[in-house]
Amino acid sequence: MFTRRLIRRWQGVALSLIGVVATLWLGLTGQLALYIHPRYFVFTMVMAVIAAVLALAAFALAPGAADEHLHEQAETGITRWGWLWPTGSILTITAAVVGLLVLPPSTLTTSTVAQRGLNGSASSLVSNDAGKLAGGDYSSFTVRDWASLLRSGAGVDFFAGKTATVTGFVTPDKGDPANVFFVTRFVVSCCAVDAQPIGVPVYRPGWQNEYKTDSWVTLTSGFRPNPNVTSRESVVLIPDTITPVAQPAQPYVY
């Protein structure tokens, strides 16, 4: 007969192993980047292997520990609610298996953008990037680069003659959702928890009829003054064509 303490121990070990297996699987399939910065891949994989060894050691020691508490439940009595312990443990482990091993990993979306604020990290982006970007190779600029320059206060004259090729997911502009959407990416410094959304505005009246929120697109366009003079986005991309694309293997920028 399993005691409550033994059930808790086995539940903890099982959850640890599930987490280890999920981490190793994500690393081996190249999907760990959906959660952490690539600089931490090696460290995370090494720690996962160490955790696996410790969890297996706990499994090996568990039978001995059971002897100490074998009669605990008999001594304290079995209440009519005693079934809640094993049932709760099974449900917890099942939820962990489904959440970590069955459901496919997914990227952050517009719902997270709404929570964290699009271009909310503009000040840090500007201070770290904008000064270095001016005069650089614009053909290789990413969404982060263009967003940094836009937030630096550069005017229409600065962007004249410059062409941007950007890829990201569609996020409606809060101020002018009927006409403007952002090509959005998340900047990850450590992990998805600290990811900050950044984006480049695109003027496309009626875009909702062509592209769904969170769908991925790529486009090439020059910068122009926003036709909607009341919008807070004074400089926008106005592309002739926008191409729907699949989510890239590496959806975040660093």
C-alpha cells in the first residue's frame, strides 16, 4: 500500500522526468529556440541530462524509502477522501504529459503583444541599435533594425530611397486597425518570458480581408509618409504585394 508521502515522491520524480524528456526532445528537434535564447542551448541540455540522472537515482532509492512509511496510512486511518491523493497525482502527471509532450510547441502571438505592448522596449532598442545602424547595410536589416530606426525619431527624409524586406506575423495597429498593421517579431534576450514585441507599420486599408491576425507574411517596400495624417505612425511601408509565408524555423530575433 502506497503512503501519501510515497505518492508525492513518485509524483515529483515523474514530473521531473517528463520535464527532462520534453527539454531534450525540444533540443534534439531544434525547437528549444521557441523558449530560450540559443546562447543557453548547451547549458540547458547539460542541465537536463544531469536532472535525468538525479531523477533516475531517485527512482532507484524510492523502494527503500517506502519501507519507512509502509504503515503510515494504516496507522492514521483511511478516510473517505483518501482517493484524492492518487487521483490528483494521476491528473497532474497526465496534464504534464499532454502539455509538455503531446501538444506541439508554439510561438508567442498577438495576445502576448497586447499584454506587453508593441515596441514597448523602444527605448532600449533605440539606445542599443539605432546609433550603430545609420549608414549600415540596409539590405540586411531585420524587423528589429527597422523598428529601432523608426523609434529613434528619424523622419521621412532619412528613409527616402531605402527599401526594407521584412518577415513577421500580422498584428493590428491599436490606433488605426482598419488601415495599418505591424509586421511583428519578438526580441528574446534570455527566454520567452522576457520576449519583447517589436514591429514595422504597414499601411494597407482593408488588410483584414486578405490576412489574418498572427498569420506570417513577407514584403518588400520603400518607406513613405502615412496617408492617414491622424495616425501616430508617421512613416509606414506601403507595399505593392504582400506574400503569405509559413512561420520560419526561427521565429524570434536576438
